[in-house]
Amino acid sequence: MAETDPSGHGSGDHPRLLPEHSLLSLEEYLEMQRAIGNETRFRILDRLVEAGAHSAAELRDALDVESNTLHYHLDALVDVGLVENRKRKEPSSDGLYSYYRATSLGEGILEHGVRELMREEWELLKAYSGE
């Protein structure tokens, strides 16, 4: 069986999985998918997409997650490009210099990945239950 190269571009008899000049490799896409495969990271990303930017303290309180656990998962989301940590030059009215927000990739993978599957499940449930 032919292998695909690490860049995610097909080799041998396999069709190309990504365009030749893809901005991201297949591995990078898969790392993003793995990142939101964890419930805590999914909840963090979901919160940031739904409610906008949050400080770590706001996320901790909203999600009821310990600070060290939260930062571990935030770092994982930042590392794969789904969340960004923005720092303000001036403190906000709350005194916050740093906040987290979902990137466009984060919004996209959430909306066109897990959420799309969830919507399809609801639609199938309605179709088969006669609602």
C-alpha cells in the first residue's frame, strides 16, 4: 500500500488529499481535529466561538475548570492554531491584559466538524421519529 508524504500531498496511486500549495499539511489538520476531540478543549472552543473573547479567569469561571487544567488545554488549542492569546497594551476596564479568542480555523473546524455532525443527528432523529 502506498503511503502519503508528511506534507499531506498524495503519492503513488492515492489522489491528492490537499491542494498542492495548501497552507496547512494533513498532519496539521489532523492535529486540530485531535485537539477538539477532548471534551474540555471542545467546551473551551465552543465557549469562545459562542460568547467571544474571554480572559483565562472568565473561562475558568464559565466552564468550572481548575486553572492549571484550563491553561493546559488552552495551550494545546493555541499550539494547533484554533485559539489565539491576545495581549492588550493597556489594561481593560477590568484590568485584563490578556484574553483568548477563537481563530477563523477554530470557528471553521467547530462549525463544519462536530457541530455539523450533531445537527445531522438531530435531523435524522426528527426524520425517523416522525416529528
